[in-house]
Amino acid sequence: MRKSLLSLLCGLLAGCAATSAVAEPVKIGDLGILADAPFYIAIEKGYFAEEKVDVKLERFNSAAQATAPLSTNQVQVVGGGVSAALYNAFARDWPVRIVMARTRDMPGYSSDTLILRNDLKDKVMSPKDLKGHVIAVNTPASVLHYMLGKFMESEGLKIEDLQTINMAWPNMGPGMETKALDGGTVVEPFAAQFSQKNISFPFRRAADFMKPPLEVSVMLYSKTWTDKYPDQAKAFTVAYLKGVRDYYDAMKGGPKRAEVIDICAKYTSLKDKAMYDKIQWSYMDPNAEISFEGLRDQQDWYAKAGYVATKADLEGVVDPRFLHHALEKLGKTDAAK
């Protein structure tokens, strides 16, 4: 009898411990940008609460800063930009998995932009006209560097035919005003803001020439977390996808737009609500499906340029379980609508 009671007590304690572990908040690497909107929407509209997932936002200045905490499971989820560094990390068996798409560039929804000084509007019409010009890139071997390279290659040129320098986005405006720069590769709202100030104009959006579409960023989950608490990861993904679909509605000018803008203005660095109608929003697939073609093309370009020594097995670094669960629960939606 005593043995049975002891066994029962041990079982109850073990169950309580397990429940307590699962109930710990999911820590999200928060960048305070529009691409993180589904997190904020899911928090504000109670989608995480509906799925019984407690979340905590951990602010970082960049996704790169969140890489180490994600590797050690101090942070469980981060939206990360596609870059040579991402592929190199996966080639070294990084304990992180791509779970679903985050942002890409599509016609009408193309944040990633090559801008040029206003005085070049009648002088530069094609990649050949850009040869020898000084173009700023925020980070080498990044998605915008790749975009610029593909643009030059569209007319048989190379990125080496330009003079590229590394510069933070806010500094590109003053650089063009002094004519130290001819242009730069930026994201919104910088393209719209520099245009409003009559400094530059959007020369080409990524969606104007990128084939396959530019896969800008992906959702990354800690493998330690998903291996230990797969059910929590599934519930998180359901809530996140609900947020994605509200963003998609707002992006398309749907009835949820005003509400989503209010939420984004609360959480992101873009506080001016009027600017949301002046920028091109990044595209988010309402089914969060990954474009392997886009990821593969980008890795190939980095490898050819010498930024990636060993290619990662892209199918091997994607864990589809959580998105499949969310789509089974919520159903697929027609991305054409």
C-alpha cells in the first residue's frame, strides 16, 4: 500500500514538473520591425492565449544578435534574414530549423528597393548605365547584396562592375545628398522616406526583376525546443499563422488594415501611421509556405561569389511538422484573394 502511494505521488510530481516546464513562456527574438507584425498581432488579438501559449518578447537590434541565444535555446523563435551567414550556419549543423516562410518580394509588395539619387533619374535606365557608380549595401553577403548582384547580371554584368560600399540605411540619405553615393539598396520605410525628402527615387523594386521571387526572411525555431516540446511549437505556429493572415488582409487593403496598422505602430519603430499607406509592405504568404527555389538560387549565388564554402542541405534544415499542423487546423487559404 505504502509503495503504491509512493508511486502515485512520484507520478503526480513528475506530471506537475512536466506541466510547469511546458508552461514556460516561449521567448521570441523581437526586432521591432514590420516583418515581426504577426507576433504583435497574435499577442494583441489573443491568438497565443487561445492556443494556451505564453510568450515573451526579447528585444534585439538585429536578427544576427539573436543567433547565439537561439542556438542555445535561450530564445526559441526568431524571424531571420536569408544570407550567406545563415547557409554557413546550417552547413555547420546549427541546432535551429527553418519552419516556414516569413517575407518575400512580390509585385506590389516589394519592400526591398534599389534607390538612386534624383539627379540620375534621366541618366540611368538600365544596369549598363549603372556601371562604375557607387552603390551602398547595408551588409555584405546579405539578401540586398544578392538582389543587387542579380540586377547587374540581368544584363550580363557583374556586381564587381559597381563600386559597392557598406553603409547603414539611415546614413545613405545624407550620403546621396552630398553625392558621395549614387544610390543604395534599402528596405521600407527608407525608400519612401528618402523619396519624400526629394533625395532619391525607387529605381527598381526586387519584384521588378527577381525570378524566382526574392525570399527575404524565414521563421527559425530552436531545435532543442521543438524536440522537447513539439506540441507547444505546434500551438505557437497555429497562433502565429493567424497573425500572418491578419497581416495579409491588411497588406491587401482588407478590413483589418486599420487595426493592424494600430498594432504595428504600437510595437515597431514605424510610428507614423500615415507612412503605412506610402510604403510597399513586404509580402507574407498566408499559408507561410517556403519557396525552396528562391532559397536554393540565393545559396547558389553566395557559393559562386565565394561567401558559402559548403552548401547546406536545404530540405534537411526545414522542419515541416509545425506548419503542416497549423494548416491542417486552420485550412489553406487562397493566396490569390
